[in-house]
Amino acid sequence: MTLISFVVPAYRVQGYLRECLDSVLGQPESDIEVIAVDDCSPDASGDIIDEYAARDRRVRPVRLPENVGLGPARNTGLDRAVGEYVWFLDGDDWLAPECLTEVAERLRATRPDVLLVDHVRTHWNDTATRSAMAEVFPESPGADTFRLRDRPEAMRLLHTAWNRLVRREFLVDLGLRFAPGWYEDVSFSYPVLMAARRIGVLDRVCVNYRQRRAGAITRTRGDRHFEVFAQWHRVFDLMDAWRPATDALRPAVFERMIWHYLTVLGNGQRIAPELRPAFFAQITADYERWLPAGGYPVPGGVEGIKHRLVAAGRWRTFSALRAAGRARDVARRQARAARRAVGPVARRGARLTREGLLREYYRTELRRPIDPTLAAYAAYWYRGYSCNPAAIYEAARRLAPGLRGVWIVRRDRVDTVPPGVEYVVAGTPAYYRTLARARWLVNNVNFPDFVRKRAGQVHLQTHHGTPVKVMGLDQQRYPVGAGRMDFAGLLRRVDRWDYSVSANSFSTQMWDRAYPATYTTLEVGYPRNDRLVTAGPDEVRRLRAEFGLDPDEQVVLYAPTHREHLPGYRPPFDPDQFVRALGESGRLLMRSHYFHDRERRPGRPGDWQRVRDVSGHQRVEDLYLVADVLVTDYSSAMFDYAVLDRPIVLYTPDWEAYRLARGVYFDVTAEPPGAVASTFADLLDLFRADAVRSDAATKAREHFRARFCTLDDGHAAERVVRRVFLGEPGERSGRC
């Protein structure tokens, strides 16, 4: 018999589900199965489950035809489980490395009905909060098992399904199921403990309980939080049915119920102000209904006062007490802020600089009406006219000619703006006026921190590549690669986004976790790649002629990414040796990453023999079109170039160091778009033997394209313009 059946429901967790499944399947203990239930999720959760099931037979996928909610989805998984124990793990949480070894040892040694395990709350800012385990059990229970009546303090552990393993036969015999609705853990977790004859505790952190910044029920306001009452009613109904065995537990369970009600009420992100009096009244009603005849252990201090106010039904006094506490907290925060602001206040007393005057001008412009026809475009921190914003700009000129597009560029990049394209120079009054009054702000990076999001403005974040390396909040786990990144500031910028363009489902999943906010994702392909699809042979010949390339020459583009953790690093690469390996007809184009602030000297046709630095060429799409082969490492260039279905070679001399220091979302050496070379000598051999076009390399590229390039059909920019500028509805994905 399988030891543990993991039941993992999935609904809108595409950004986190991979980490969850990897954390289970990567454990040393292999005597497991994973029943992953797609609860008719509208995102890519179901596709991720199918992907994992295809490569690991321990994963058993289940697709529900309609959304049933977390509780019924868990029941579906339970019905299919065959393991001796069942562990209900949420799709956005993950296991601690190697924890399953200790869990399995304890299960086999003691055979408990229920094994409680420890957890930490892992917050979006990469901090962690310990559970109440150490307070509830100051001394470890060890391997001993007990009944709840002997250790009722066990109820003070968090009442979730995922911090306990339950013996499946015990659960089936008990006939206990998850109820529908929110707070479904309540009517499962407490009855399981009350009915168990053998409860074990493993005081080892096993679960990372993710505290999501956006999308979690605990951060959603609405009247569905009233469903907590029905779940607790089920608990007391079961206690009545199981009497007299549960009589001794009623006081402790009652205290937990009131504690939980007050926790929900006290969370300002759950119960709206206008609903709080009704919620409080229901607490009082349940207090009167379920109060044990002999009373219960009332907590001391402020919590005890709250309990007494609930018992008396005194909402106004309770509300005033709550307001006083919040006012005290606000006063403390303001005092701390005032102490920190002494330096800035003194500095503000100095003479206003030109920039200060321009910022004041910007604030004045913010009070003027938004121009309903104005769209502001920018790319790569104002480095010029390029990338997705340029493709969207061109599509908007064609599809929405009544709109006025204005580009923001640095003064030293004005010459990159094509003739006929209106622009403003960054830092000028026209720049601040444009930012303040544009209806649409389009960028492939974030606008500066001083930019305010006005009511009526639309921020469109296009991004500039499918991510191999970790991005956004995920960089917190890799401090060497993140440097001195301001993550709080990043989130303030992300909160301005209304739309986020995604090139493929994989990017959507990663952006969800890296940039958690309330924007709308446009999974439409990359606008800049439209040209790669639509360019015909005539355009390719024209471009090659402009670069001075003959039709029969083999052109290789080498485009490595940069290493934030190694400033100035360049991969070991000898251009002269490389072109000798290509043969007489070989030509090499070399392009550095834009972070290196490239010299913009594209040169003239004929001024080079076999090697040319094209770092200053503004439109990378031109380079893709003229190149026969791409050599890169961890750059997003591989995803764009794959649209052309031409050979790609990964040259990864520092893969392990890069992966550990910078962090990556997937192993590109295991799932490459073509041939892979880990040393320069291997790279030369690949070209000498023409292995870049081998059957294995071609099959790898086919698989890569099927995963990442299916949306690039030449119409991505049009889809963005129609949705964002023209307000047309987006295409349905076909998911639930």
C-alpha cells in the first residue's frame, strides 16, 4: 500500500502550483501518490497538472467539469486516494525540503489516526512567522500518541487540513467529508481530532503556508465570510451526535469558536464596515446558543473583555474599543514616522532644485484633465524606440488613428526615434506634462516612482522577455542576484499596472507569483514578435544587404545575457576562434545586453570582415531576421528567436553558478531549444560537426516552440490594441 496520498486541489494557483508539486515529488520518500484536482480553474493550473502527470506516474490528474470549491475538490481527491494516510496540501503552499523522511518514519513507527505537523507562515516579502506549536507544546510530545480529551490544548494549533495527516481508513469509517463553502477546514479539522484515538505531533516544520499578497480569501472582502458560522454549527451538531464522548471537550471547542469569530471580525480585509454589526450580532447569537452549561475558560486581558462584550451583545462598546485600539496603533506609527522624517524635513528646507520645480509642475499638471486621445510610450528606461511598446504603437497608428502616440526618450537617444514619430525628452516640462495627462502609459519596464496613478489612466506593462531567471518578489530568495533591490517600491510600481502582457502561459504563471497584484493579464503573445512571423523572404534579403551580408553566408548571432551578481562579467568567448570554426562563409554578429548601455555605433556595410559588434543596433528583430543561428545562454532572446524556427544553441559555461546565485524558473539545459554546450571547446565542436542542426537539436526546438511560441501568430499587437485602446472584449481561453 502507498504510504501517503497527497490531495492537491488547484484553483487559480498557476503561479505557485509548480513549486508545490516540486516540493512533494522532490522529497527523498517516494512511497507517495499525488492526486492533483483541477477545480475547473480558469488559468493554466490544469495544464500544469497534466504536464507533471506526463512525466511522473505518481501524479494522478483529475479535471472537474465545473468549479465546486475547495472542500468538494478535496473530497474528490479523497475518493480516489489509495494511500494509508491522506495529506491535503493546498496548491499555493509547499513542503519543506526532506521533511517527508521524518513524517514517514513517525507514521510507520506509531501508526496514529492523526499526525499534526508544524508549519511557518511564509509572507510575500520573504519573511516567515512561526506557528503556535512551541506555545501549545512547550515540551515536545515526542513519539507518544494521545486522545484529545487528554491534551485539549492541541485544538489551539491552526485548524487547517494541511497541517495534519489523517489515516484514510479512519477517515472513511468516520464518514467525515469536507463541507462546501468558505472556512471548510473548521468542520473537518476539529471533528477529526475529537474522533481520533491516537493523535501524534511532529514538531518539525513541514509546510510553508504562503501568505499571498493578492488573490487569497483572507484578503477578500465580502459577505461570504458569514459562511464561517455554518461551518462551526456543523462542528457542534457533530458534538451533539457524538455525546457523551464529546461533553468534556465542549468548553475548549466553544472558546476556539469565539476566538475564531473575533479573528475574522477583527480582520479589516474581510468584513466590510457596514457588515460588522450583523456579524457581531451572529457571534452573540451563537454565544447564547452554544454556551456550555458549566461555562468555559474565558481568556484574560483585552481578549476577555471582548468575550464579555459579545456575551452582552454590546456592539457599540465593542466597536469603540476596537477603534481606540486602532487609533493607538496609528498614533504609534505616526510617531515613528515623524522621528524618521526629521532628516528629510530638514532637507526639504533647502533651495528647490530644477528637478524639484519640475516635480511641482508635474503635480500641477495632475490636476488638469486627462487627454482622452494621448498615449505615452517608453522602453528600457527611455533608451529609445523599441520592443513591445514600439510594436503596439505601430498597431495603434493603424487600428486607432484618432489616438496620439508620444514617445519618451533620453536626450542621447533622440536619434533612435523614427521619422514622423512624436517624442518628448525625459526630464523636460513636456515629459512631466505627458506623464500627468496621458490616458495610456505603455512601458516594457516600470515608470519612475514619482509617477502617480490617476483615476482614468491606464497603465500597460508589456514586459520584455519570457523569464528564465527569477524576477520580482522571487528575487528575494536570491539576495546575491537581487543586490539592493527595493521590493516594497517594486510592489508600489506593480500596483499601478492595469494590464500585463504575457507571451505564453509559462510567463503568465511566473508573473502571477513574481508580481502579485490585481492587474489583468493579456496572454496574447509578444507584439514585438509579430514582425518575425510576418516578415517575408524579401525583407530578410533587404536586411542582409543592409548589413553587408551575402545570401550564401552563414550568420550566427551571439547574444548573452548579463550577470547582476558579477558586474562586468563576460562569458569565455573568442570571436576569432569561433568564426574559424564556422568556415570561410561564416559571419558573427555580437550583441551585449542593454544593461551594459551599449555603444550605438552600428557601423557601415563593408567595414568589417567576419565579426561585427551590433550592440548598438536599435531593433533586435532585425538581427533575428538576418541570423541563421542564435547562440545565447539564459537570455529571453531564445524564446523570441524560436518563433523563426531556426537553430538555437545554448552556451552555458557558468550554469550551476548562475542558477544558484541568480535563481532560475526552469532548467534550460534540461529543456533546451536546441543543442547545448557547457564549454567553449564544446561550442566550437558543435559548429564544426554541424550538430546545431542534428535531429536531437531539431526535436528539442520543436518541443520548446510548442511550449512557448504557440501564441506568436503575427497578431499579438493587434490583440493588445483592441483590448486596451479600443475596449473590445478579449478572447475566451476555453477554460472554465
